[in-house]
Amino acid sequence: MNTAISSIRNLGPAYEEACRRAGITSAEDLLAIGADAAYARLLQTGTRPHFIGYYVLVMALQGRPWNDCKGKEKEELRQRFDAIKADARPQHSTKLLAELDAIGVRAAPADLKPL
């Protein structure tokens, strides 16, 4: 079965598109992979890391409202998010871009300033 990812509570079309870019094409795939592995794949395929986006995914896969995450649970999720973010490296479309990033030649897009 191929149920749409956007059928999962709190995950809309934008999240579904990000998942599709990461090779996750159905709600069943997303549930089987789990939140942490799926979020790592999202980061590897260009999704910018954002803690709220991560914990919305975790809550959605548990069938809970996105704003149900509080206190100690939220702190623990923040630690998991930080670990996923630290381990994730975007995949590059070319070997040259990967090499330039590896030696620190290119600035990250957020670091670029207009002239």
C-alpha cells in the first residue's frame, strides 16, 4: 500500500515533498524507517535542520499533536536532534562540490552576504 505521507496528522504537502526528495515515498515507508533515520535522510538531501520540524515528525509518527512535546521529553528530543544534525552531511551532486566543502573552500549559503 502507498498511503500519502500527508495523510499522517501534522505532516502536510511540504513535508511530503521533502520526504519524496529523500526517497521516502509513502506513510508506510516513513513509519518503517522511523523518525530519526527519516530526519537524517531529509538533512542529507538538503532539508535545513530545524528542531520544530524534527519533533513535529516524532509526534506525528506517534499519532500525537505536534505541540504535545514538553519538558523532559522535549529536552531529550533536542539531544537526539543535535546528534542527528551533527552526523548528517548533505549529499553533493558532484564530486567537485563535495571536495570543495571537505577542504572548506566554499562558504555555506547562509554565510554568503551580498556585495
